[in-house]
Amino acid sequence: MQLAPSLHRIGNDVVAVYLVDTPEGVTVIDAGLAGQWKEFTTELAGMGRSVDDVRGVVLTHGDSDHIGFAERLRRDHGVPIFVHEADAARARGEVSTKPEWGHMKIGATAGFLWYALRKNGLRTTPVAEVVDVHDGDVLDLPGAPRVIGMPGHSPGSIAIHVPAVDAVFVGDALTTRHVLTGERGPQPAPFTDDPHEAIASLQRLVGLGATWVLPGHGTPWNGGVDEAVREVTKAAAGSGS
């Protein structure tokens, strides 16, 4: 679906992937689940594009529900996959973590797991080769995405600021729909390695001026980045995170 000129999303509020469309080609932010490939190619076709127009995939972090079809793009189409160096081993499948699940509601959790299962979330192929990125890098990709280090959810979590589409893509630095409880609105994301560090990292987004805040899980937020950070910080304080 098109969110705004040159800005598209596939998936849904459970797992989302974003596309930035410019005359120079397409930048993909995160690669969701492997089974979202058909939605991805269908969206490209609706944009008048094809996989050949994809210039790169930027991963907000290396978790399995964000790298889904990245290796397929790299292996079959030569698309480079960019990830922060601190999450490179995670994206390659060399390391894994077991963060706390925290509070859950049966219906929401079951819905998340069922969607992931239907979209081949248990058959994620690690990315064999990645291009390391670092805090402050401006990538030579459509939209000139800038990397903002956001450690907390994982050591190499990043946000990606693309002023050309007035958006910052935040991965799991925050969520607007908690996949384990179904609660909506800006709030801390589950499965976070270091919740306190994740909240502290949000301050790095303040002052960006971006209207769109686009999480890996949840409804796209167009109320401005500063307000989103305020709401997440408030929610974290209320929950004791």
C-alpha cells in the first residue's frame, strides 16, 4: 500500500516492510518474513517497478522477522544487504538471543505466531553476506538513507532517516502495536535485549522533524517523531520498564 508519495508498505500491523521509491530506484527497509515475497513483488509491480529496480535492503536489525527474503534478493538478484556491524553476525545466523517475552495475552500472541507460521517465519534463511554500516553513515542508495544507532533492542539496532519521504524507519526501537498483547499506540517493543538502553536511545530521534515514524510492527505513525518518543517514554515509565 502507498502511505505517501514515494513511500510504500507491504505486510500489515503484525510484520511490515517498507519501500522508498525514487527515480534512482528502490530502497527496501527490512525484509519481513520469507512468505511476504509475493506481496513484495506485487507491490513493486503496482509501482511500475520490478526486483531489478531494488538497489539495496537496509535492515534495522538482524532478527529473523526482519531478514525474511533478504537472502533471496542478495543471492538471486545481487541486491546488497546493509546491517549495523554489531548485528551482522545475528543477520548471518551465527548468534541468537533469548530475550524475555514479558506480558502476553493469548489471543494477540497466537495471532502473531500464526501469521509468522503462515508466512514461513520458521524457515528464515540467514543472510550469507552483509555490508556493515555504522552510526552516522549516509548510504549511497535511493533516498540517501542516514543511519542512526539505536542500541537496546539489539546491539546493532538502527533507525533509518530518509528526509526525502519525511520518514524515520525504527524497526523494533519502538512499536505501535504490541505483538504479544495487541495494545496499540507508541510503546516499547517486546523481545528487547536491554529495555533501559532502548528507551535511552529514543532520544537520538528527537528533533529529526520527520512526520512518519514507521515501525517493524504496528500502524504507521504520522504524528511526528517527537510525539512518538514522548508517548513511548511515558508508556515505559508507566510499565516500570
